[in-house]
Amino acid sequence: MRKAQITRETAETRISVDLDIDGQGNYDIETGVGFFDHMLDQLARHSLIDMAVRCAGDLHIDAHHTVEDVGIAIGQALALALGDKRGIRRYGACLLPMDDALVRAALDLSGRPYIVWKADFPTGKIGTFDTELVREFFQALSTHAGITLHIEALHGINSHHMAEATFKAVARALRDAIETDPRKNDTVPSTKGAL
């Protein structure tokens, strides 16, 4: 049963996350930040991770704490659901086109958090959403799930398309990495014997 529930409460946010990494990509997301909800819907849908997220954050300030803390909580839940990572494929990559945008994502569920980010959005905002928060989310996710994550926007002229392609590309790479390998379903995919 590769499922996890996380509750995270700080002075800035109250978050609950419920994940099933063997799901169908069902989602029930409410963070109070419409564009971010839409991006998390894409993350769930294209990774096939069932995901329920609730966040009450200090949106009277801005969306920064909400986005970052949700990334932390989803990362913690993902790490918990993966357990010792026995039987997973471990690696995943995706080259994803979305209209004008082309994003490459590659990841390793290594237990060693690291992010390489090469994505320059042409605008500072998508509606009221700060585009710099896309990186903040993936930084938090990478750190707390223990993911080595490389993201590169190879092309794009529309910030919405670029952000959405980023979430979808990471989702598809994550889908591949968390899949169980029928040829090695009883071993940890590392010569160290642990991840």
C-alpha cells in the first residue's frame, strides 16, 4: 500500500495531503490559489498519483508560503509513500511540448535532494500568480522527497504554457520513476542496497 497522509501546521499555513501513488491521477485540490490548484491538478493527473490537498495559508500577504509549504508537504508524503523504494524504477524523464513551450524534466528518486533549474519565464506573473513560485514549489518538493531534479525550459513565449508544461513534464517523469519494475520488484534499485 503505497499511500501517505501528511498534516503540516505552521504560523503561516495549515496543510493536509493525502497521496496514493498507485492511483489513477484523481485529484481534489484546494489551496486558495487558483492557478496553483490548476498546476497541482496537472501534477496528479499526469503522474497517476491520486492526490487530495487542502491548504489554508496567509494569502493576505501573498502566495509564497502556501506554494512552498504545499511543496514541502507533498514531498514529505511522497517520501513516506515510497518507503524504502523497493521495486521502483527510480529514474524518469520527459520531454514535453505544450504549444509554444517545450520543457525537459529528468529525475532520480535518489534520496539526495538537488535541483537544477533552467527556466526563464517571459513575464513575472500569470494572472496574479508570481512565476518565481514555480521554482519555489519544485525546490521544496525536491528537498523533502529526496529527489534529484533537473528542469529545463527549452522554448516558450507564454508563461502559462511554460509553467503548465513544467508541471506536466515533472509529473510524467515521476510516473516513470515510481512505477514498480516487474523484473526487480523485490530489490532496492541501487548497488548500495539503500536509497
